[in-house]
Amino acid sequence: MEPKGNSPILTDRNTNKNIVASSATSRPSRKSTASSAAMMKPNGKSVVSSTTSAAAMKPNGKSAVSSAVLMKSNASTALSSAQADQVMFFRDVSFGPHEAVLRFRLIHFWEAQNPNTKTLIGQEMLLIDEEGTVIQGFVPAGRVGTYELVSGSVYKMNNFFGSRNKAQYRVSDHIATVTFPWNTKLFVLDDPPVPFLEDSFRFHSYAEFQANCDRKVDLYDYVGHMKLVNGQTITEHAVLDEVDIAEKRHLCVHVKTHDGPVMKLYLWDKAASDFCEKFKSYGSTPSVLLVTTVNPKRLGGTLALTSMASSRVFMDTDVQPSRDYLGWLSSNSDIANKINAKVVTKPETATIEELFSYIKHETAKVAWFECTATIDDVIQGSAWYYISCGGCNSKAFKGSTSLVFNNKKCGKSTVTGVAQYLTRISVYDKSEQAVFVILGDAGKELTGKHASEFVASYFESNEGVEADHCVPVPQALLDTIRQTYKFLVKVSDHNLSGKTQTITVTKIFPTEAPRLVSPLEERAVPPTSDDFLKTGSQESGPSRDFEDSPGDRVRKADESLESDEAKRSKSG
């Protein structure tokens, strides 16, 4: 790496010598310079000449004073030189100025900005020394660009200031931060005299993330395997919509560690673009995801992890921890694919009236609620199910000779039609009434059977019926009228934008059933509302106060949490 302009970065390539040896050979000249400086008074007169003249008046003619001054000067210079070449380990770094030498590998660096004004605060770094101790580095805004930094390079540093590590969004355990003052000199070591680790990680479990949620203290690392990416199931033909990700500046990945619960991990800005680049670079779809310095937050009542400016993204074989996890995943696929039924978060309990009140609130976000209500009617006059692709659950359409669909991400050349629930019910409690829509597997929890079973049974009993005939609402659904259930409902973006007041049901259980429920349970991804709008179907049936406009179906039940309005804090 060549220095730029008057950059204080030095390199051993300029002399073709090892920088340690170069420092040793240059000591005499530095000593001479330092000695001369020590012997000069502010008025520019030589201390040696003045004292020698005074000493000449002594009988022996020897300059005793001059000799003493020279000896003192030489001793001081030797001590200063020894201090300058003394290598300090990170474990010994304390607060205040230091003239000692640091040797370290630069793991990563990033810009720190004021989250409100977006002005540059400085350049932050993650450094590791030869003992494997990690410390944070910092270049003030006025000196950013002075040093040509390359991640992974090894450096020798003279003169630094040990400042107190920041209280929020820490990326290292050390109490101090190595700050680069005006007199810092930085040397690149192409041939380090000792080995340095390439990286270091601090992993947290789900319980630890939950304990540190919204505290804004330490940023820890996460490693696990991916279940969904932006609501899309991980398959061999998974394709990311990079245009959409770039517009939204983020993407959401459902992740899971070993046999723990599923969590949502939001990658923002550079972390999102790095994810897309790495995802595409693999010959086959990667499984393992490692993200550094994530911030545990509660979004929509659910524990989630969000990336920060300091975050880095790794996959499958990128680093040793991801390789280790990939090895475990290959040997424990049964455990990895099992969804833990333990509580991830407990949704707030709300009445129907409180649901509508929440939707109207200006600061409302996508959230899940537990609502107990009685079914008043199953709305008829339109299909209570839809035909989906058996692979990705996108809505299928009838073509000239076969079923077709418009989900380009699926990758299936042929479509196997599968009936899925899309049932609208009228419900009420003591406070209000509403229209809930039951989508996907939630219907099975209500009737005990998949929608495909009812549809297949109907056509078996009515052989002369055309294939596009709409199957009447099964009796099992009608039997639920006047029954009371606990519904886990999702207040979606469409609710918040006023496009519909129909509320999505993601899970159903009887009133006597346990209240433990996870809104992050993995499900196949149902189609979006746009898929239904393109069919041109009209929603008919009884007039309801809270019924949505014709053709405006609910969005997919397990779509990514749209948190564009959620504020994420930057490091620094």
C-alpha cells in the first residue's frame, strides 16, 4: 500500500527491509537529533558551548558541567527511544496519551454518523492484537482520510490516546478505545514478525438477546440458518428481488439457531446489499448466515435483530464459525428443521374495539394481538379457498391447458394446484364486530382438515362438475358459527394505510387452550394481495360495516415486517 500525498502511513516496501530492522538501524540518527534538541535553549544558543565556556575557568580545564549535561541528554534520549519502540498489548491500554507502539490487524472499519443530522462523527475500527484481544479504534472526523486503511492488513502504530469506550452500541469488551490523535504514525507491516488472528466474534443466544433487548448497550454477533428471505422459502432456485430490496433499503431474514426459536433479522443498507451479493455468489443457495454487531429490538411486539453500520455479513464457508455451523447443520437437519413451540413473544391481548383504535393511531406499526371473539357468520358468495402452487403457495391461474402463476421466484416449470384457505368470517365480542380472514394453515386449526381435503372430497362426490366449479362452503366451516375462539391476528400494513379493515388471522385455538403462541412460527408463504386483485374477482356477500372494498384481499400472513418507518439507531 503506497502512501498518499503527505499521509503519515509508512511502509517497509520503501526500503525493501523489514520495518522492525529498519527502526533499529535508524536509532543513532534519532538519538543524535534528540540530543541536539535537548542541548538547545529557547534562545537558540547551545547549552554545550555555554557550559563549556564556564567550565574553562576551572583549574583542570575540563568541562565537568558539559559532560554531565551530555550524559543526561544521552540517557534521556535512550529512554525516549526505548519507550518509542516498546510494543504494548491491548490488555495494557489505559486512558490517556501513550507513546508506546501498538501492533494489530485491522478487522473492519466503518463511518460513524450522527443519527439525527447525518453528519460524520468519525471513522470507527475493530482491531485485534497478537494476543487475540479486540479493541475499538477511532479516527476523529477531521482526520478521516489521513490514513489509507485496508481491512485485513497488519499495522504498527506510534502515539495514540486511550479514550473511554462509548456507553452505547459497543462492539468490543475493552474499557478503552484507541483514538488517533494529530501525532499518530501508522506503518503497514507486510511481513508481521508475529502471527495475528484474522477475526474475532462475540455470539449471543436467544435468551441473551432477549435480556438485552432495547438496552442499546453491546452489539453482539449472530449465527444460525436461514428459514425465509423476505417471506420466500429457501430453495435451490431462490431469487432475490434486488430492485425491491434497494428501494426499501432493507430485507428481512427469518433465522434460527440450532433448536431455538425463529427470529427475524433485518439487514439495512450496506448489510442488505452485501447479503444480496453473497447470496448470488454461491453456486447453490446458502444455508448459514452470520451477521456481526446486531442490535436486539422489539418491533411490533416481537423480538427482532437489526443490523448496524458496523455489521458484516458472512455465509456458509466464509469464516470458521459459519463453517462449523454448516457442519452441524448437515448432521442435524431434523433438529434444525423443527420449529420450537416455546413462546417467542406473547402478543398483547386486545378487544376488537381496541384493535380498531390501535389501527387509527398515528404511531401504530405492524403488530400481533390475541383477540377472543365469537364467529357470527361465514361470509359466502365468493370462494372460501384459492388454488396455489404446491411449491411456493403463490396463487395459480387457469391457463389454456394448465395452471399458471406469475411468481418468477419459485422456479418450478410446472404447477401442482393445491387448495388453500381464504375464508372470511364475521366475528364479534362485547365491544365491536369485525371481519377476519382465515388464510392458509390457520383454517385447519378451525376445522381439523386442510382446504384441499374438502375440495377433493367434493369433486369425488360430484363427478360431473367442471374443474373450475366453485366448491360451496363446507359444513365444517358453517359449524363454527356461534363458537368462541382465541385468534392470533396481525395488524398489517394494509390495515394501517386504510386500504382495508379486514384483519388477518394467523393462528386459532379454543378458549381453553394454552395461550402460548409464536407469531414467528414458520409457515409456507401465501400469495400477496396483488395476486388476488389480478383475478378480477369481486367480493360479494352480506354487507358488513368493516368489510373491505371489492377484490382487496389480505396480504400474505407471514410476509416480512414492513418497518420502513421504524427508527434504527446507527453506531457512534
